[in-house]
Amino acid sequence: MFNQVISRRRFVKDLALAGGAIAMGTNSAESTEQNRSGKLHLACNQYPWTVFYARDNRDFNKELNKGLGEVTASGFDGYEPLANNPEELDRLGPLLKKHGLEMRSLYVNSTLHESDKAQASIDSVLAIARRAKELSTKIIVTNPSPIRWGGPENKDDAQLRVQAVAIEKLGREMKAIGLTLAYHNHDIELRNAAREFHNIMAGTDPAYVTLCLDAHWIYRGAGNSAVALFDILKLYGSRITELHLRQSKDNIWAETFSEGDINYQALSKHLLDVGVRPHIVMEQAVETGTPKTMSTIEAFQKSSQYAREVFAAFA
């Protein structure tokens, strides 16, 4: 029985992929495309498929062709993979085309708080981004790594200053090649009055560093606080270019994206009120305590259906 969360960092490290406007104009173009089609473009990140497969003692990456078929069958239009290097995208591209999935965004980790490693990390992310652009990717999502994944250490002021400079430099380089950089948060950045999260947001130019809001990690990192989540929306809502969706019930990740601890209807309304229509990506995953009442594909079908209902106005 699957009874623990697979950390994203460990997942990305072990992975071999089986083979306020989006920099403001991109967001507008994407919204126009959605409006013309009359359908909301809904994508799904790779991580939730990996953990759902793991609870059935399956390996999503080894079953990538079948797995992507199930992504499509679940009602998604796009797929957001996690990549360590450009070569991992070589096999993925044809499979995405085969299954009718777009890759409008891609997730890459980075190490930007250490001055002697930041430039190498920037170069690595840019190399992946250039390859992803050939596959019509528009957004590169990055999460600057902590000092030690799962550890209690926090970055000091010197490291935060290095990180803010580095992530803005990465954003400038990204914009120069026609892509948008979106900072993705986890709960760890919410420690100590959310100093790391706010330093990245307040210490960088919105023209180069946008926000991939992971609503539930904000909620959990703030001590399971919906108040804190909506305060973040008030502060940085105009910078949100991508939205990751995950729901919990009684603070445990739910099996499907549905009604629960976070009021996503109110979140959707807030984004519309401030004129932001971000790229929407499902990240409904499982952890210890998550119920198991249905198959993986059934869970994702229910999740995609509910997401389309909540964010229907975005189309």
C-alpha cells in the first residue's frame, strides 16, 4: 500500500523521462486562444501521476506511453513534465504529439542560493528551456532548492540575497529567448514569517519573475491557513502566470480535486477580478491518509471535471 509522499526533489533526481500576465503578452495570447476555442486549456503535472501509480506499485515513467494515454483519457489538454536535462525531452516530444497533449509549461528545479553554483544552475535551466521551446513550451517553472530537502535548515540573509539576484537573472535570460519564468513555491519557503517566499517576490522585478502559485503549499506552509493564502493573492495576484491545483479535506490531500479546505471558487473569482487568467495545471496528489476508493484514471477524470466547473469562466 502506498503510504508516504514521494518528495519532488527525490522524484526529479531519480527521474529519466523514459527516454501578471505571462510576461504579460503571453498570458493575453493564451487567454485569446482559449476564448476562441471556447474551451479551457487544462494541463496536469507529472508528479501526481507518479504518486498515484506508486500506490498501485506501478512506475509511471516506465509506462510513459500508456500513462500519457491515460492523461488524455482523463480529460486533460496538456502535460507539465519535470526535466533534469534537454535529452529527457527527446522521447517525450513524439509521445505528446501521439496522445494529443500540449506542453505549454515545464518544471525544472534549480540551485540559486549558493554563489558558486548559481550560474551553473542557470545555464542548466536555460539549456532545458531552449529545448522545451522547440516543443512550443511558453512557461518554465522553477523551484529554487532548499539547503537540504526534508531538513530543518533555513537560508540565511546572505543566501536569500544571492538567490533573488540569481532568479531575476534567470528570468531576464528566459525573457530574452521568448519564455516566461514562473517561481513555484513549496511549504518550506513559508517558514519564519515566509521570509524566503516574500524575498523572492519583493526582491525581484515582476517583468522577469512571475509566480506559479501552488495554492495548497501556501495553505499548508502557513499552518493550514486559508486566510494566509488569500493574503498572498492580494499581495501578488497580478504576478500569477500559472496555478497549481491541489485540494485537501481536514488538511489531508484528497483523492480528487473537489470541494474541501480551500475555496477554489473564491480563488477563481479573485483572479478574474484582478484580470489574471493563468495557465492552470492539476497537481492533485496522494499522501499518507489519502483515501483510496477509485482507480487512478477515475480520480483524475473527476478532478479534471471539477476543475473545469470551477474555472469555467476562464474560457
